[in-house]
Amino acid sequence: MQRIWEDHRLSIIVGAIVLLGLLMSVYVVSEEQQAVVIRTGEPIGTVNTPDGKTNAGIYLRMPFVDRVVRVEKRLLDLEMSDEEVLSNDQQRLLVNAYARFRIIDPVRMVERAGSTDGVRNALEPILNSVLRQELGRRTFQAMLTAERGSALENVRINLDRQARQYGAEVVGVQITRTDLPDAPLQSAFTRMESDRQREARTIRAQGNRDARIIRANADAESARIYAEAFGKDADFYDFYRAMQSYDATFASENDAASSIILSPDNEYLQQFRGRR
């Protein structure tokens, strides 16, 4: 074994490096998933999307540069539990409902929601609001008849219109329970609190969506500027990266944790010595 290592040391090391690079470059997308490849904050490709040209399988990416975001391709659920709704005949109802949706534009979903949980957080207050408005136009008795089906279809259409902003499609909305509350007064206070929390979640979801769009545009512009600076003046790029490294290494908060002792001739300190 020692003889093999001595005779083929270089080959073994090169083979190990190649194998490690290959493992870091390969990623697998299953049939139940779709994927978005992101480079420097900008989506550059998709895999196994509903209307795409690629299918599930094994693909390659640039290690340390590309990031792969996997998105569920199957139907997802959005639930609403024990929400109090005021009907047209002034009946306070406890409603349990759910909606089913799928991601049809993963790039938009990643840009505006970040993940399927982000889509759920954004659509949950919208489902509550739309359902309240639709059921508020009808009496409690009407919700026990065939009119319930047309009301839910209107809810689905309105919710789907909002879901398209996040790259999602709503395929159905169903009510699992409609009942009268046991404690009307306490339910009224709970409803008021839920309304305020729902409004806050809506504002946060919209803020997160706008922040992701702004951050993605800023990352893309930053990457373009870096690329132009590197192409025009490699020395400046080297100087700029060195300054960033110095700032991270010699930051004041690190002084108490450790000490660094370097020779004045150390290559790491070349930017301190100026340029000849």
C-alpha cells in the first residue's frame, strides 16, 4: 500500500480532486421536483418545469458559484382553521377551509417568495380575506345549498389572481366546516385580534416580496460591476478583494477572541506595503 502511494501519489491526489469537484457539481432533480439554478443572485436556468424543455434527472452546476433551489411540483395545501366569518344575515360562523395550489413559475416564486412556505405565508391572509368577502354576501342557509359551490369558485378565481404574482396556480378551494361559535363575545375579540394579525402578515409578505426583488436586482448589478472592474483592471480587483479580507480579518470584534502574528514579508500583507 505504501509502495502504491509513493509511486502514484500525484495521480491519486489529482483523481481525488477531480472526484470531489464532480460530486460538488452534480445535482439530482426528481420527478416530484422542479429546480431553479441561481448564479450571483440571478436565475439562469430551470429544470423539470411544467412547460420547460428539460426533464428530471442528473445535471451539472458550477460549484461555489451556482445555487440550486428545489421547488415542489405536486399539489400543495393552504389551510384556514376556525376563522370567524360574518354572514349576510349577521350570523357569526366558524369556518374551516383549505385551498390547493401548485407552483407553475418557479423563477417568479423564488424571486418574490423565496420558498413554498413563503407562498403559503403570502396567500394565507388573502384566502381569509377573499373567503370573508364572498361568504359575507350570502346567508348561513345559502351556504348549505348548491350556492356554496359558486361561492367557492369565486373564491378560487380571486385567490388564483393573487397567487399568479408568486408563480402559483390555485386549482381548488373547499370548506370543511361551517358552524356557529359557542362563545360569541369571546369569538368577537378573537376575530378582531385575528384581523390585525392577518393585516400584519399581509404587509410583511408584501414587504418580503419587494425586498427580494430589490435584492435580486442589486445582486445582479453588483455582479455586473465586479465583472467589468475585473476585466478592465485586474490589479484594482485584487486590491479591492484584499481590503475586504483585511476588514474581515482585523475587525475590532475579533481582537478579543484571537491574535494574529505575521511576518512583515508575508504575502498576505502585500497591500499594506504598497505597490512597486
